[in-house]
Amino acid sequence: MSEPLRLGIAGLGTVGIGVVKIVRQHAALLAARTGREIVISAISARDKSKDRGVSLSGYSWENDPVSLATRADVDVFVELIGGDEGPAKNAVEAALAAGKEVVTANKALLAIHGQALAETAEAHDRALRYEAAVAGGIPVIKSLTEGLAGNDITRVMGVMNGSCNYILTRMETAGLSYQEVFAEADGLGYLEADPQLDVGGIDAAHKLAILASLAFGTRVDFDGITLEGIDRVSIEDIRAAADMGYKIKLLGVAQKTGRGLEQRMQPCLVPDSSPLGQLEGGTNMVVLEGDAVGQIVLRGPGAGEGPTASAVMADVCDIAKGMRTPVFGIPSAQLTGSTPARTQLPAPYYLRMSLDDKPGALAKVAKVLGEAGVSIDRMRQYGHEDTSAPVLIVTHKTTRDALDTALAAMDGTDVLSGAPVALRIEAV
Amino acid sequence: MSEPLRLGIAGLGTVGIGVVKIVRQHAALLAARTGREIVISAISARDKSKDRGVSLSGYSWENDPVSLATRADVDVFVELIGGDEGPAKNAVEAALAAGKEVVTANKALLAIHGQALAETAEAHDRALRYEAAVAGGIPVIKSLTEGLAGNDITRVMGVMNGSCNYILTRMETAGLSYQEVFAEADGLGYLEADPQLDVGGIDAAHKLAILASLAFGTRVDFDGITLEGIDRVSIEDIRAAADMGYKIKLLGVAQKTGRGLEQRMQPCLVPDSSPLGQLEGGTNMVVLEGDAVGQIVLRGPGAGEGPTASAVMADVCDIAKGMRTPVFGIPSAQLTGSTPARTQLPAPYYLRMSLDDKPGALAKVAKVLGEAGVSIDRMRQYGHEDTSAPVLIVTHKTTRDALDTALAAMDGTDVLSGAPVALRIEAV
């Protein structure tokens, strides 16, 4: 058996402690699977005195993660601090510069600084791995880059923020408003300290940017993502979508188009009988599509001590076995810049509007849609007691430009109360 | 860039041709991902003259797969012949003995001769990989052995024969009998030349045996599987199960128990709202459970040219990158013999019976169940026009032994027409 693989772990929150537990409890299993003993040399966190429920006295302590990252007795620096600047970034850079392998769960770091870090890692011929950064315990990066290595990837998409999916599911099942469920989730500690990272879609978009780079061989481009959070999703839309056979999900989609790379994170409708439509609560799901394999769907826990630590350990075990793969699937010098697609690929859209209850109102709406080239697939008008009628429309496939033209023209018809809601329907 | 990796492909059916197409069409992509050019040196099949829709004139031809396997210009022998004896086995053995790496899609070969082949591969320090052997295009072996490497695996299960799932789904949606749908599927070419491999559960059991070995570090033990096919599943049971909120699936389950390794492939009920319950048609699904990660669900195409070739190419790319992993996840010498569990872990059961329409009949059935220690969770008796009433019972969790005692005692009550149907309800 080879020399032991020595870890230095920075960040001892739930995930860090989860990693410590696995290394201890499964020492024999890990050695059998990797051919090497995996040990922890040193650890680092902000507060040394905090009781973390496991004894850490056998490990050297460093107050400074950079010092930990560059210790002579550390082969793999495990970064579980988080954040795209500051100590996490400094320590990862220091570790790579010192010739260490790096494993991180830090999606923001990779999404923002991935290209530069990949270049550094490859210049030093060291691994920089981050399975835990995307969809928690689901081995999605491994499946995409290794399991589907024979495929030209055509689309990746997924529900990758459990808190948002929890909120949307809870709104539907309890019939509560977004504001009510948001307050509830925040009170239960389900949301990040800055909840906008969750409900604004930023956290999920970090993950999408990483997946897009891996899928399409493009430089990671977080800024190229069309981003919309869930804060404007109403219980009315959830109910109306259900009535038309759909669920509303915060869905990330990346695909190559003839006019550039399309990356979007936005509330979308998906058929309620599809795997994505059936995904409830805090679970994550990623869909990978390739020209040879067709469609693969991966489902599992997207967060939490055990699942995230499981993903960290997958990377550690690969490093122990000597597996070496370019940071973004192909050498960083070969990653291409991507032009963000100016417009989204055509899709059907869901429209909800309040139509004044007077003769010819619906005709006016239908007319502006027709004039913009948007044709109607299905339409429902509901009974009502006040002076405006709820109307739902599912369009045939159309461009967002044509739809925006129609929406602007509707504004001039004078038969609507308020602005219509328009949501994309994603083919899954 | 390193030297090209040279393949020799034996077997040019749909999968073999699928591999040829990927190697050709994605040459640049494969080189970028693996750091090596991947080329085909030589090929072999039974009929050289057959038109396979692609030009094969650039490759050397061998009539004998053993000759192909041992050619000096072949680094990786790709075995796509099939069958657990004869040319496939001979050629794989010859390849390993000649120091070649081997990639195969042959589940029967691995399930029956896996241990011996693993020993041979490891003695020669060569890879023997078979991602395509289990669940087609789904990267399940990679997810299990590498993605969940930090976990003690607690259970693996899945629907791994698309033809059986197609038949069961079609019975339900069309309201047809097993015999009718079997004939239909056979006519459409959906079944193996020996249909018993599909409907008898043998093909799926080969896959289960492989997964169990990978999951639990045990020697592959196909004979230890409790095996029951779908030929006795009736449309009445499919309808009755649906009425109680379940679907019937040919489900493979492997788990460690205190009394040995439990491996079974049998028709089971699963909740219709679960991912397994929602799986329709020919798609495959594998569920992996580990102590850290919880539950991961993988869904995708289990067969076909593109998906199977995709899995073969995943193995080829790993070999090109120099990844080396023991054949069954840990060195073959460390794989342990497993005692097949004599009895299955307790579970709730579904019972369907025809009860004579006379006073006290139901009481007699309830009494024998109670005496055997089997308690009733839910019961439904249906309206009827003849002299016997359809009765469905869902029991609380019970042992198969207790249930068998109750079923035997029911036989003596004289209030049933025919034997009751008993199916396990799997917690998923």
C-alpha cells in the first residue's frame, strides 16, 4: 500500500465535521477502495474552542487557513470555508502554489474565479476538485465529465437550490403566499444568512455556471447567466399552472445554440408528470443530455452534512487513487470564451392576465398575440365575481422577442388589469 | 499529448457500431477530454460482409475475437459479443493474459465469472471495466464505486430491465393481460432471443449481482439471488395495486442484513408517487443508498445503441486517462464470500384473494393472519356479482416466514377460491 494521503481541512462547520467523521469511521473501507490510508493532519476554523461534538485533539490546529494549506504534512487541502473572496480564495491559491491538491465545496469561488484557479492548478499539475459544489451529494460532476465523456453534451438543467424548491412546494401544498413561506423557511434556518443567495437564484446560478463550463468546454461565465429569482412567483400562478398540468420550478438551463451559449436560471413551468415536475421539497435534480446517451436524470440531497461530506470524500478518494482530470473537463487553455446567447431559444409560454369583463376584450388580446406572431395552444377563462376575469394562455413555441412585442402591445389594449405574468415552459 | 489509445472491437451489433461512430465523430472532443487520441485498430464480428451502415474499411479485420484480443496494435479490447461462455469469455481471458485492458458490456460474463476474471485482471495489473453492463447509459457503476466512495452502502435497488418495465407499464395503461403484452413486445423485437432472460428476471439479476458485489465488497454471487420473473403478474394485481396507491415493478434489491446478504429480483409493490413508481416504459432506474449521502436516484435509458456505446466510451476514456480501479471496487483478494440471507428482511405485504361470499369468511382469514402474527394495515372488499368477493389486504411489516405460515393456514380455512397472491411492498 502507498503512503497515507494526508488531509488539511479548513472550515469545521457541518460539512467539515461530516468529512472528519467519514475519515474516522470508514478508515478501513476507504483504504480498501483507494489503496491508501487517508488521514487528517491538521485542521483550521475561526473558533478553536467551540464544541463540535467530535474530538479534534488528534489533529494539529492552525488559526490561519493559508498556513494550513501550505503545511508540509498536508497533501490535500480541503477548503470548506466558503465565499468567493477572502480566506477561502487566499488559501486555495496558496495551496495550489505550494503544490497541494485541493478539494472544495465552494461553488461561488469556482463560478467567479474558476478559470484563473484552473490555470494555476494545471500550471502546478495539481488537482482542483469540487464535486460537492454542485447539487450536494449527487455525483453530477463525475457523471457529466466522466460518465458521459463519450457524448457531445446538448443540454444540462436542474433544480439545484433545495430551499427554493422547498418554498415553491410548500406554497403549493399549504396554499400560502411566497412571503408567508419565506418567513417560515427563514425562521426554520433553511435559508442562507443572505437569503438573496437562495431566493434570488444566485447560489443555483453559481452551480449552473460550473456545469455549463464542464458540459460545453467554455470558460465559466457566471455573468452570462440570465438570472431571475423566485420572489415574484405567486400562489395564483402556482395554482393556475397546476390547473394546466404544470409545476413551477426554479430551473437552471444551459445549452448551446447557434447564436451562443444560453444560460438561464429562472422560474419555469415543467409538466407535472415529469421527473422535474415531481420533485418536491429540498431535494435536487440534475438532467444531463448527450447526443449518444439521450437523457440521464440524477436525484438526491443537495445539501446537509452527510451528503456534502460524501461528495468531498469522492474527490478525496479519486485523488488518493491518482486520478487526474482537468479542472473543467478539458485543459483550461482549450476552454473557449462563450458568447452569451442574446435571445433565448423559442419555447411555449404560460401567460396569466386579468381581463376586463367587457365585450371584445379577449378578442383584443388574441389580436395582439396574433399580430406578434404568437399563436395560442390552450386558453382558459375562469368564472369570476368582480369586474375582471382570470385568463390563462399557453402559447405555441415562440421567441421571447415576439412575446415581449405582444406583451408591450397588450399594455396598449386597455382591457387588462395590471401586467400579465409570462413564464417560460421548458421541454423536459 | 501521450500516444494514441488503440481499441480492438469484437462484436459489431448496434452497440459496437455505436462505439465506432462515437470514436469517429467525437475524435477531437475525446482527445481534449482524455489527453490522448483514441483510435480503432481492428475489429471482429461473425459476418464480415454484412452492411452495417458505416464504412469499416479503415480497420484491420479478424475473424477470431481471440486473435483480435491479442494483437500487438490493440491496447484495449472492447468485448461486445455477449454470452457468459464461448468466444466472449475466451477472448476476454486472452486479452487480460496478453496484458490488454478490457472494456465489456457483458453482464452475464461478469455475474457468472466475475471473481475469476477480476483475479486475472489484477494479476496482470490491467483494467476490466463494464459500465455498460448495468443499466445501459446510466453511469451507475461509476456513481456507486467512485461517487459514493465515502459511504458505507446500505442498499442498492432498481428497475434494470426495460423490457419488463415496458410490459408492466403497457399492461396497466392498455388494460391487457401479461400474455397479450408479451406477444406484442416479442413481435416488436423488444425481447431477447430467449425471452426468459428478460421476463424471467435473469438479465436484471445479472446486473443486481454485479451491483451487490460493488456495493458490499462481496464476491459476485448470482446464485445467491432469490429470483422471480414477471410472468405471474396479472392485470388484476396491477389494477388492485393501483387502487391501493402502488405500482408493480420487477425490482432488484440488495442489502446487508445481520444474517447475510439479501439479494432478490422479484415483482414488488412500490408507492405510485415514488420515483420508482413513476418510472414508465423502457427506462431504467437505480437507487443507491449510503450512510452519509442518504438516497441517490439515477434514471436513464437502459439499452440501445447510443446509451450503451456511451457507457462503453466512459470506460475507454477512463482507461485513456490512466484511471485504475479494482474490478469490483476493492482488490479481488479482499472481496468476502457472502452468506445469502435465509429469509428476507421484514416488509409489509400486499395480499389479494377471492373470498367466498358467506358469513364469517372474512373473520376466518383475519383470524389466521392474527394467529401467525401478521397484522392488517388496510383492507378492502369489493362489490361483486358472483359467489366470491375480491379482497385486498395490506399488512403491517411482517416476516416472509410469518406470512407463509398465514398463507398455509388460509388454505385450510375453506373460504377462499384459489390461492391468494402475495407480493412484497418495498419501502423506497
